[in-house]
Amino acid sequence: MPCSSTAPSSCSPQATRIRARRYTPGVLLTTNLADGSAVPYFLWDEPLTLDELRRRLASDDVDERLRLMGKVMREARFDECMQLVPVAEIVANYPRLRRNLGRSLAFWDFLIAEWRNLGLVP
């Protein structure tokens, strides 16, 4: 059954992969974050599966973890970022993450400042 453009969350992993584009030779990108074996669209330049991304985000290698957190914060949609990176980790590491945020830096500066103003985060 084909995916509806208005309800992409109802797509099966296979249907989502079929309509994905190829950016890296041999790597099929997807918007489906439920399929751990898929490569998410926001890792088009570094084809890691979601399972591998999650493993690296939980690793003890601080530099790699912060680099990937920054990449997810910069490239993924906000709701997808919140599925992959805990808010507490973002806030705790924000001074070091800022250098990796590129064009989304102003968004994250604003968001974290507002969370702090509202008393939602320390």
C-alpha cells in the first residue's frame, strides 16, 4: 500500500524506503525512525543506521557522542531530535555542543533560554 503524503507516519518501513532518495552510493535513506536498520535522511553524508547511531550516542566516547548529538540537533527535525537525544544531555553539554550546531544555533540558543526562563531545565 503506498504512503500518503499527509500521513507519512502510517507508512511501512518498506514503503518509506521505496520513496527515499539515494545520496550516498548504495545507501538508501529514510524518514522512518522506527526502523533501526535504516539510515535516516539527516545522516546522508555519514550513512549510519539508526541502531548504530543510538549505540554511538550512548557510548563512552565523549567527543564522538557530542559530535553526533550536534549533528542530530543541526540536521534532524526537532521532534526527531527529541526522540534520539535526551534534553538533559543537551542542556548539560550545551556549551560544547554549540560549535556543532551551524545554522540551527540561534534556534537552540532561543529554545534553551526559554526552557530556562520557564524553569523547565537548570
